[in-house]
Amino acid sequence: MAEFSLHLSEEQRELRDWVHGFAADVVRPAAAEWDEREETPWPIIQEAAKVGLYGFEFLANCYSDPTGISLCLASEELFWGDGGIGMAIMGTSLAVAAIYGSGTPEQMVEWVPQCFGDAANPAVGAFCSTEPEAGSDVGAMRTRARFDEATQEWVLNGQKAYATNGGIAQVHVVTASVDPALGSRGQAAFVVPPGTPGLVAGPKLKKLGLHASHTADVFLDDVRVPASCLLGGQEALEARLERARTGQRAGGQASMRTFELTRPAVGAQALGIARAAYEYALEYARTRVQFGRPIIENQGVAFALADMRMEIDAARLLVWRAAWMGKTNQPFTAGEGSMSKLKAGEVAVAVTEKAVQLLGGAGYVRDHPVQRWYRDAKIYTIFEGTSEIQRLVVARAISGAPIR
């Protein structure tokens, strides 16, 4: 049995340092500009594609890490640079995770590269799951998919809300109910190819944070896609539905499979934002002089920074554990995936808020980036499962009871 170690391998250290260099040299200097512009930073996405940080090959290399933590390392460093730009670069991975989690090998080969485009003409992908009346309650999904036997096409109708890259994506992955009577067990995921008629997006939503990341509602009006766009294929869907109808375990539904694959990496994104705020506040406390001495010499400030560092490190260990468990097919018997995202998200909010406080008035003005990190961090207690839903998952896992 291999000796237990928390040391990163040489390859992991090189990946971390390479992404950190891109975040420091390219992302962070542009962060304030794109936050103000509230536009998709296509030039930076293209630069990431040119250096190999944006594309299928990059994600494939991360996924090939047998420990499962390479994507977490890359995500933390990129979001240390900036949350909005980081999400503009990494948002496509949600669509990729949906295709990877539900699709056949042939579908992965066909659609994943199209999510990214190429370095000359980068594209983005979108995963569309949340609805106005179905956020945490995935079983309440109203988007419907029916199969047209005459044309051998699936017909999608409904509305998706808060979709990252919604409308500007080249490839949309949409979850829909094919058998509403089965609730979440009667849902499936579909690829909507580029230029498909009937898919229309609303305007870019004005958000509290992550301004450089495009978010919009997506409307589906008789959107017709070939039968081959059903992720996993017709035979697998029918078998899963039959198991559900007869009371057997049907396997995870499409949205939850995607979220389970991405939760540790999402937690790592939150860690990157938290670490950026902590490091900035630490340096500020070392150099800011009040009453004749640096404010870090005051116990109240020093203890706050100690707590910030401790919470970040604790959250990182939960993230790494969940990533390793997922990669090595260890069962999440205590909701470890949800634990990691829950802890990291709440740490990000607490640490960035404390950073603003430690900077005082300077923390409240846009001359300093801590206010942006504070705004960006809040989403991590909301999207991909609110903190309340994460607690519910953990509570159900440890109690075995149907907690409501």
C-alpha cells in the first residue's frame, strides 16, 4: 500500500505554478476592467486557449490525474486571479461534465470539442438545468421533451434560468423531463447543437458579482434535436425509466450527476477567491500603520487573519478529500462532496467579508479588489446547490432519515 502523503507530485506542482502564472500575469491585471465592463472577456479566453489552458485537452489532462485533485489545483489558482474571468474560462466545464456524466463515448468525441471551439475562434458551452420554479427542487422541472416518431427527433419546450453562458454558447446541454410522473427520475439531458431554431436567450443578467461571466435565461420553443442528441442514448433511457417505474433504483438523474462531478472543483474556485482576499488583507495589515505600529500587531487583527488562514486550509482539505473520493469511486457515505462545496463557499464569504472589514474604509472602495472578491464570493453559497441544500444532503447521509 502506498505511503500516505499530502505532498503534491512534480506534475501537480508544475500545473499549479503554470496556472498561477497565467492568473497573475494575464487575469488579475484585467480583472477590474472586465468587472466594470460586465462583458464576456473573449480576448482572455482566447489567450487561455492559445496557451492550452482552455480546451478539451486541458480538462482531459486534469481528469487523468489518479488523485482527482489536479482540476481543484487549477481552479483555485485561476479564481485566485479573478472569479468573473475564471468563470468565463471554466463555465464551459459544466456542459462538458454533463456530457461526460451522461453521454456515450461517441457523444463525448462529437460534442465536447465543439464546446470549446479552437484557439483562433474559441467558443463556450452552457449547461441549462435551473428553472424559475425548479432550483433546489430539481424534481419540479417543467421543461419537457417528447419524442417525435415521425421525424426521429426530440422536441424541447420550456425555460431555463441563470444559465452560465446561456445564449452565447455554441453547445447547450439542456435537462428536461421525459416522464413527469417519475419526477427527477424521469429526466434526461440533451445536446442542442449550434444554430438550432427555437432556442432564444434573454438579456445578460446584472449580477452582484462574477460580472465577467455571462448569465442569462434560455427559452426553448419547439426546439427539435436529432435522436442522437439524447445523452446516453434511447436504449439506456428506456432501461432507466423502466427501473424507475417498477420501483427499482434508476441511477442518478442528469442534473445531480453533473453537480456531483463538479462540486469539489467549485469548492476550489471559492477557495481561490478566499485566498486572494486573505493574502491581500495580510499584506495590508503588515504595512498599514495606526497608533504608531502596523495593525497586524494588534491581537484582534492578527487573530482574525489566523482564523482566515485556518478556515481556508480546512476547506481545502475537504475539497481535496472529496475530489479524491470521487476519482477513486469511494462512496460519499456522509455527503463528503456536499461538505466540500458547503465549507468552501461559506469560508469564501466569511473570509472576503473579514478582508473588507480589516481594510476599513479602503475595503469599501473600488480602488482595492477586496470588495470585488466579497461580491464574487457570495454566489458560492447559492449556485450548484445552496448551503441549505448541501446541509440537507449531509444530514440525510449521516442520519438515513428522509429529512425535509
